[in-house]
Amino acid sequence: MANILTLLFNGISEGALYFLMASSLSIILGLMGVVNFAHGALFVWGAYVFRMVFIQTGSFFFGIMAAMVAGFVIGFIFEKLFVSRVYGNVGAQIMITLGLSIVFTELIRVFWGPTPLIVTRPEFLAGVSHIQLGGVGTVIISHYRLFLIIVGVVIAILGHLLLTKTRIGMTIRAGVQSGEMVSALGININLYFTLVFAAGGALAGLGGALFAPLSQSINPEIGNMFQLDAFIVVVIGGMGSFMGSAVGSLFIAIMIALIGWYVPALSSVAPVTIMALVLIFRPQGLFSLLGLLRQAVKK
């Protein structure tokens, strides 16, 4: 029983990383209609920039901020120079973002080399706690994984409030429904979309920065792994839904942790199988974008 609780805790903590990737990808896909295959590259850049700044300054939080800034700037450039030219053209979006992903992943190899790099955890988050649960056993709680869960919860709450309770969120939703009407009111909806895309890049950079000390080793290919899982979460949770991304991230992460422990051979197949079942029986996902918009209108 203690092993199961430890696995659940570890799964929830990794679910926070999936959520940082999937939530921003879900909003970009669901609200803006952009299929972004370059999201994993932003994740990788966040990890490498974090490591560089963390080593140079010795500050964990400076490293995180630098990773978010890098993700925001690169995302801004992606949208402004490339993605904005292919809105409504899914095929062109896939080709352009795939190309950007390849180019920026190769740039990682140019600047930092192709070999894996070691990343240390900050001292104040490096320990573990052992919680004795009577006859159940001892549950091992990693301080860093607990930190990941807290960050994921905070981001989920802030993101949900931003989209449903603020003027910015209302403008973005209105722009999705009728961009011409919003523009007629004197609002630069294209700027809002650019900032949403860049903010998604910042979240991907944050995810990479938080992943680096967790794995304690990074390489140029880590973005591809997380991007695939993020797309699976988006399908399961529903495009454009923060709550759907949160639920889908927890579900996938816990499932991978449990299956990886008990049936390792199926750990890589199970998420894709679940995604296929969702596409067959509930293609709109657990929380559809339409449901999110209706809820916002009622409020």
C-alpha cells in the first residue's frame, strides 16, 4: 500500500509537468486553432536556459525566470514571423511548426552539444520526507516533487481565473468567436493572440526548467517525449479547457506511473490506447471547449 501511495504522489508531481505543457498547448489549439508542433522545442530551451543561468548565478528562481522569458520571447517570434501567416491552414501550420521544432532543437546541439548534461537540484528542495502510516508502511515524499505539485496547482488556478474572470480572457474568447467584431470595437485581437502564444511558450519554458532538476539530466530530445504526452492530454481533456488539461494530465501521469511499476512493457502503449478510446467514444474530450464558453457566458 505504501508503494502505491508513493507511486501516486510521484505520478501527481509529473502530472504537473504534463499540465504545464498541455494546458498552454490546449489553449493555443482550442482557442486559436493552431496545431503547434514546436511546443516541445520551447520546453527544451527552457530546460537548457534554466541550467545555464542556474549554474552561472546559483539561483534556482533566476533560472526559472530566465527559462520563462526565453520561452516567451521564442514563442513571440514564432507567432509573429511564422504562425500568424498561416492561421486557418492546418497543413501549413504543421509543416512550419515541425520545421521550427527541428531547427531550434538542432540549435540546442550547436550551443550546448548533443550529449546529456547533468542538472542538480537546489539544496532547499533536495531532500525527502518519510511519512509513517501505521501498519500501511512508509510513504516517501520528495520535497522537489511536492514543489512541482504546488506550482501546478497555482498555475491551474491562475490560468482558470485569467480565462474566465478577467477582461483579457473575455477578449480572447470573443476574438475566437468573432475576430472581426472585436476588431471593430478598436481592440487589436491579433496582439492578444500573439501574447497568448508567447505566454504558452513561457509555460513550456517553465515546464522544461522544472523538469531539468527532476530528471537531473537533460538532452535535446526531451521535448519530443513531453510534446507527444501533451497532445495525448489535450485529446483526453478537451481543447481549450484548463480543467480538462489538469484532469487529463493527472490521469495520464498516474496511469504511466502505476503501469510502469507493475507492467513496464505496457507503459508506453497505454496512453496512446486511452487517447484512441477517447477519440472513438468522446472526441470532444472530457471538457469540451464549447462547455467552457457556455460556462463563461452564464457567468
